[in-house]
Amino acid sequence: MSTPFTPDVVEAIRRHMNDDHAADGLLIVRGLGGRPEATTATTSDVDAEAIEFTIDGGERVRVPWGETLTERPQVRQAVVRLYNEACARLGVPARGEH
């Protein structure tokens, strides 16, 4: 796992995802992480290749970005894309603003 992000940046992303977008993370895990039965998902890591969630009993699930990220602003765009893809796959309406 390579990362262009410092530990402080990873922690800020984790905190933001878990505090403000926990339900979005669960949808991503269910729709794109191969765990449709997941009941909880906590963002546990972020690197250039993927976002990682810890689900339910502690299993870690990595969901690839689909491209290699090189800058922090790309993370937001990539998470929104994953969220929208997961909603489409699950047949759940995506909310309009992120």
C-alpha cells in the first residue's frame, strides 16, 4: 500500500468520514466492497489505491479508487464517485449534496 498522504492527512480523512459520512461508508462497503450484509463500516485507512473500512466483527475491506490518487483533494472526488456507484448498484437514491 503506497500513500502520498501523511499520517495527519489520513487521520483527518478518517475522522471526517467517520464523523460525517459513516452511512456513506456503509453503502460503499455494501455496494462495492462485496459485503452486502455488513451492518457497520468504519473508515480505517486511506492510501493512493483504496479506502479501507473495518466492518462488523473487525474484518477489513478495501475498496479501490479505480485510479491512483496523488493529492488530497482527489480523495473527496473519489469518495463521492464510489458513493454514487454504490448507490446505483444497490438501487438506493443518492442524496444530492456531499
